[in-house]
Amino acid sequence: MSIAQRKKRVGLNLPVEVRGRGQDGARFTELTRSVNVSGGGILFESHRAVAVGDRLMLAIEVPLSLRRHFGDRDVYRARAVVCRVEPGAAHGPRRVGARFLGAAEATSK
């Protein structure tokens, strides 16, 4: 059973590109890191103000040793919805929990 199929959270500190709209409606792109990943979603750190229900596009860099679990892709792209936002320490990043909605096709920047 692969990481992408399990619901068990695995502590993985991977580079993640997050794209979405902030609470002000403006589009943003943030480069951050994951805290953990499961087959159903991801927990990552963010300095952006996002809210439960916000839709995101994620691009998660997959290390060579884990690519077989992600269809041999070096970047796993997924649509996601924010399910939880934990406040960060004073001026620190928030922790954002997002549920995967499905794989996304690669798009040009």
C-alpha cells in the first residue's frame, strides 16, 4: 500500500508550492514546507491568511526515494480544500490542514 493510498499521516518535510486566493480575494503563490502528508491530505506551514473552505492548488516536490508512491512523478500536483487552520506563534507561520480533492494536471506558469 502506498503513501498516496493510506490515510496514515507520515511526517514529511517536503517543499510545497501553494496557490490560491487570500481572504482579500487576491491571488497568491507561496513556497513553503509540509509538516506531514497522508493519502487524504497534507499539513503545511503558511504565512498567508487562508480560511476553512478555501480551495488551493498544491505542487509537492517528491524526493526520488518516494516517487514510486506518487506514480513516479517528481512533483505531485493536487487540488485541495482547507479543512483546518491552526494559529502560529507570535508572527510565526500558521499550520494549514488541507484535504486532497484530486490530482491536478500540470499547467504552465
